[in-house]
Amino acid sequence: MEPAAKRKILVVEGDEDWRVQVSASLTEAGYELLPAADPSEALRRAEDPALGLMLVNEDLNGESGRMLGCFLRRNHPEVPVLLCTNRDYPKAEILELMDQGIAQCVPKGNLEELIVTVGCWAQ
């Protein structure tokens, strides 16, 4: 199944090397990306009317990607937010994140799993 041509993915990642890797992999998979290095840039890019998914790293160089993801979801309720994390959350915290608007936690570092997960949400 081909990704929707006009549905863009906001990728918020403070680590430039990982942001480039994620962007390249998702672009190769057929998605159009809106990369952002920090929350301010993410807020500007999130206004794109073709936005279909938001992928937010939990740690944005000392700023909370979790809080940013929840804020973005409240302001764009039709767009799912995936939280990339190095943490293994207990079930209770995952349920709390879901109550706050995070659609799913995605382990950071595994590009193959990330692409599969994005494919499930960016439809």
C-alpha cells in the first residue's frame, strides 16, 4: 500500500544524525516529511494542513518531547502522535500517555520497526 501523497509526517528530533536517518528512511518509504530540530520549529511546521502524523522524540535536548507531543495532539486532535523513546514504559504509564493523546510509544533506534509503525498510523 502506497502512503497517501498529501499526508506529511512531522519528525521532531533534536539529534541531527538520527533525524537525518529517520528522514531518509521515511522518504525512501514514500512519505513526505517535515523535519524539526526543536519544539519551536515543530509548532510552526505542525500548522501544515496536509499533516497526517507526528513523530516526536521524548528527549529534545533537555526539553520534554512528551509534553510537546501532548500539546500538539490537543491542538491537532485529528493527527496521531507517536512518541519515540529509549525508555521501556510500564503498562500504567503507557495508558496514561494514551489518555494524554500519545497514540503509541516507538522504541528509538530501530528504523525498520519505526517504518512499520509509521505505516500503521499514516493512512
